[in-house]
Amino acid sequence: MKPQHTRTLTMRSRVRDLLATPVGRDVVDKVLLFSGAPRWVLAPVRHLRLGTIDRLTRRWTGVGTDGASLVEVVLRLATMPVREAGQAVASGPEPWWKSAVFYQIYPASFADSNGDGIGDLRGIIEHLDHLVELDVDCLWLSPIFDSPGRDQGYDIRDYRSVLAAMGTMDDLDELIDACHSRGLRIILDLVVNHTSVEHPWFQRAITDPSAPERGYYFFRDGQPDTPPNNWRSFFSGPAWTWSDEAGAWVLHLFDASQVDLDWSNPSVRDEVAAIVRFWLDRGIDGFRMDVINYISKAPGLPDGHPFVERLLEFTGIEHYFHGPQLHEHLAELRREGFTRADGSTAVMIGETPGIGVEIGRLLSGAGRGELDLVFNFDGLDTPGHTRWDDYRYDLRHLVDFWLDANVRSPDAWVALFVENHDNPRIVSKVLGSQASDPALRAQVAKLIGTIELTMRGTAFLFQGQELGAINEPFTGPDQLRDVESLNRLAGANSDDAAWTAVLAGSRDHARTPVRWTEHQDDSAAWLPGHERTPGFSVAAQRADPDSVLAWYRSLIALRHEHSALSTGDLTLIRRGGHLVVWQRSDAESTWLVEVNLGPRARRRLLRPDGQVQCSTSNQTDEHRISGWSAIITKVGPAR
Ligand code: GLC
Ligand code: CA
């Protein structure tokens, strides 16, 4: 797929030409995903001209305030020039992060060393053994920087100091050393789409209109009753707040206290590169980069299209999810910030909500000199659903999504994840209320771990995933802390429907303290946990060879021992109903992974000739594979 296509696309082009452009393909995929429509609906329209589609759909999809129809908006996105890759692919050893298992720590809820209710850096240092035993390769710490905490640290006040409740700079230095001396790497979270309103840059910007920092943000003149455009905030309400102090509107894609930086200003980009260099000099191995695909906004900040609003219940995103200067900014930041004096680069992992596989390749393709990995969120919900729906997630979607991403990304490496601090627990999404059955819960947790750790790509685990954590039985809003959930409830018309949605999708499910012991007292924690099913703490699972934790440990060990399971080739062998079989192989070994992604036992699709390495169920035999199960078989020394 060459960007050249983009230059010639017009209303006379056909749907198939649009699908041959990276952005066109991703946008169409997104519409299918949101509407839940199957891919074959495209077959009869592939040959139609875009102009025809435009005439047929214009009345239904509406026009924006600039008069543009949906097809015109898509055409504009698909024809936006994309930076040509400059760098040749360096030959040499594979980068370390390709075969790594990352472990995400949400520091406020990992381990609290001084009992003040907030997890801290000393708590992490004291619990490093857990991570060493699990044998993960790299820790990713969600933000630990000085912050007023409106969005749990994703609103930064000072990028060069540690939040007092988390510890001190010395603690952080000690943690970095402790990781490195145990063979672990460590990355931090770079939140630079926005700063906190309490950041000194913003403070100077609002108190002194002539300060250079005024140009760091999006201030717009106007009347206090008419925001500059119709964009919405991800945390409910308009993306603009009138600042009396500044006498102007100010843009915030997230909470009103998280004000967007204007990356078209070179000083902003210099500041960010300096922050990155500051932390690399202190020894960190890279960054996960928060909503990094949102940093470039369309000039003039035009209104969002009404059809996008209908589809996503959200407005404006088409003007910044893949903005005009995004690729240039990332390439520059890689050069100016992430490249060390010796020419090596620290790892750049983009959190990139809203992108599809093709834009992911443009952002992280080998030799493009931008990001190393991207988080693509399209695998996290079954097509036709969002995080706020109370529904059962279908694991077939996860497997299909990762298989497809691998087939379509020969030039980019896939990031594998099923959980993070922004999503409910995957076992609950799959099992719903049945997750209260401990045996079923453990079974499904092991199955998911098997899928993730035998797929091709870099695996990211989120704290608690290795224990089979499930959603919290929250009983009311007073038990929640997250600004996203609370705003959603506050803005809702119907209490019942809003509560059902929040209970399904709240980020707080993932943010309660890690259960280190069976009878842990969380009552003083900033966000107390309530889920207390016996057997799902670290202490209990350490002592149990059949536990979810033991399973994760043995799988990570297997993945480390046999490169075929991480970086080897991936081939789909068979699929039927809920059963899927894939193969992993390299010069050293060949493996078959069979999974049953449904509740009922089934006849196996094949009987591999080889040695069963492990199986999640002891009821599986030569002919049958039990429900929610996986079997890993070593079928040969080499391909
Ligand atoms: C990312 C973070 C999320 C945060 C948001 C705004 O999506 O993962 O936790 O609220 O960005 O920074
Ligand atoms: Ca503490």
C-alpha cells in the first residue's frame, strides 16, 4: 500500500481505491467495527465511484458546518500527504522489545509502603521479587510525576519531579537501579498532549497574555457562551472551557484541568524533547506515550462532522486522531529526544486510540523512524459494542484481530494487550456474572494468558491480570474515583442506564489495589477494592501450582526459552466454530496452539503429532478439548 494512491484519489475514484489507501481502509474498518456490520457488505459497493456513494448517502449522513459531506471528509483524510520514510531499516540484532514481556504498574494501586492509602515507589521496590519471579522483561509505570491528580497523574504539573505521595527522586533513582541490577528494564509514561492547568506554563499563559507560554496552548477569543467549535471532551461536555482569568476559551480534549499543548509551536516540541532527554539521562529505557496520536490538530480547528457524532456519540476526532503534522512531530521527537549520543534509541510506545492497522503501520513501520510500537484498541471490544455496553466479549474477535494485524503488518510489530488502567477486567468481559465461579474464572484467565503469550508480538500485562483479577462489585458512585465515570454519571438523564453503563465500563475496575494477601485490608486505600474471592491473591497463588499466577509464570518461561513463541512465524492452521489452531515456528522449534474459545467441550480439529507441552484443562484428551481451554504442543524441532 503506497502513499502515492492518496494523491490521485477524487470523487471519480472507486471505493476499492479508497480502501487501497491506509487512512481510507482504517476509516472504513472503523465504521464497520462501530456499526457491527460484517466486511462482506463492502463487496457489492467496491466498484462504485465515491461520487455515487456521496449522492446516495449525503442526505442520511448529513453535512458539516462547512458544507462537507461524509464522503468529502473521508476523502480529505485519505488524501492528506504523509511524510515519506527517510531511514533505511538497520540490519543487526532484533531490538530487545520485540521479544519482551512488559508489565504495567499503576503505581497508586500497586503497593503502599507507608500505609497512607496510596501506592508508592518504595512499595514497587519492595515487591520487585514478584516481577522477577514472573520473569517479565520491562516495567511500565503509569505517571509518577508531580500532579494535582484530577486524572490520576495524567495531568502533570511538573515533568521533572516525583509526586510527593509516590516518593522522592532518590526513590526513583533507586528503583531504576534496582530494576537494572535484576535484569529488568523500566519505562515511564510521557503525557504531553496536555498538561495540568497547574503547570507553570499554563499559569504564566493565563496571567500574562504576552508571555511566550501563551502560545503553548490553544487559546481562542470569543464570547463566554459560544465555544470556538463543537468538539467534545472525552470526559463529557464541550472540549472548551472559558477562562475568566485568560479572558479566552481554552481547549482540553480530556478534563477541563488537562489543557492541550499546541504542538505546531516549535518551543513546545523543544520542551518535550528536553523532558525526554532529562529522563533518558537518568537511566530509563523509554516511554509509553499518552494519546500521542492526538498531538497534531487540523489548522483552524474546524467543527466535527454530525455523522461522526452519531456513530461515536462524540465530536471532532477526525480533526486530530491522525493530524497533518503527526508523523513529522514523531520523527523529530525520535531524533531530538529519544536518540542517545551513541546513536541508540530508547523505546517509543505510542498509546494511539482511534487508529487502525494501516495507520499503525505508518506510525510504527520499521524504518519509518517514528514509533516502535502502537497500542491499537480495536481488539478490546467485539464489533458493534463499546466499553460502556454490558455484554459478553467474544474471544474469537481477539484471536482474529491479532492474526489479522500480523498478516497485514509485515513491516510493523504488533503490541499485544487485553487490559490496562483504562479498561474493565477481561475475564469479567468474557464471563459476565459467571466470573464469580472461581474455577471458571481461573480457566478463562489461563486461556487468555495463553492466547496473549503465544501470539506474535510484544506482550503487555497489566497488574492483576496474572492473578485473574475480575471487576469490582461496586454498589454505588461513592465507591468510584475516576473523573470519566463520575462525569458520565453527573451528565446522565437516566440514573439506572448510566449506572449500568458505568458498572460495565468504569476504569476503576482496574485501579483498585493489587491483592497481595488473602485478607488484605484496603479500607484506607484511595480506591478500596471489594473483590475478595478466596484464592485470587498473590500469596494464595504463589503457594498453588495450579494457579493463574503459576500458569502465567510457566508460559512466560516457555516464551523466553523458545523464540518461536515470541518472534517466530505465525500461521493460522485451522478454525471452526469456537476452535482455532495456530502455529508458531522458527529455526529452532515449531509449536501448535489449539484453543477452545467457547464454554462447551468440542472434538479437536486435529490431533497433532508431538508432545503436549501444557494444557489448561485436565479433562482434555486425544479427541476432545474442553470448554475455555488451550493446548500447546511442541510438534517439531524446526519448521
Ligand atoms: C490516556 C490514559 C488515560 C488518560 C488519558 C488522558 O488514554 O491512558 O488514563 O485519562 O489518556 O491523559
Ligand atoms: Ca504510600
